[in-house]
Amino acid sequence: METKNAITSLAALAHDSRLAVFRLLVQVGPEGLAASKISEALEIPPSSLSFHLKELSHAGLLTATQAGRYIHYAANYGAMNGLIAFLTENCCGGNPCTPACTPACDDAKTVKR
């Protein structure tokens, strides 16, 4: 990940509502949620949520998939992992570190069991 992309991602996450949306979508998993369900779960008005979803999508942190009349939003795990890798690239003086945890979802958006 380039520095410019990392800054864009971090700027998108630097708002309490956007961070809450992203964390909810990470928690939900690869299937994501419709905007109406996100709005209900986080009690964010639809007009405000639309703006926040646009910002997160622009940063590449969300994917949007048309499902009938609805758009389902999901966390982009590849972008999330890329940002984490960028932030920890020089961790431990350049020596390989043991990850703090193993993510439940991989880049292919499949759930490991």
C-alpha cells in the first residue's frame, strides 16, 4: 500500500460514525448488510449514512453489491489487511512478528472455520 492510499483510508476511518460502520461490517462478515440495516443497527439517519458509506467506499474500505432493490455493503478485507500491513511494516525493527490474532476472514472473503 502506498502512503497516499493509507492516508485516505485513515482519514475515512477518522470519524466516529464511519469507524462504527466499518467495524460493524467487519463483524458481520463478507455477506455485508443493506444500508437500511446499517442505519438501524447504528441509529444513523439514512441521509448521513449515505455520505459516510460514500467516503468509506471512496477510500476502498467497502465493497458495494446490488442485490435486487438494495445495495449490500461489506468490508473490503484486502484493503483492511493492506492498511494493517502498512502500519506494521517496520514493526519489531524489521523482524517478523507473530500476529496478535488470526483473522477469521481471508482476502477471498471466505470464512475460515
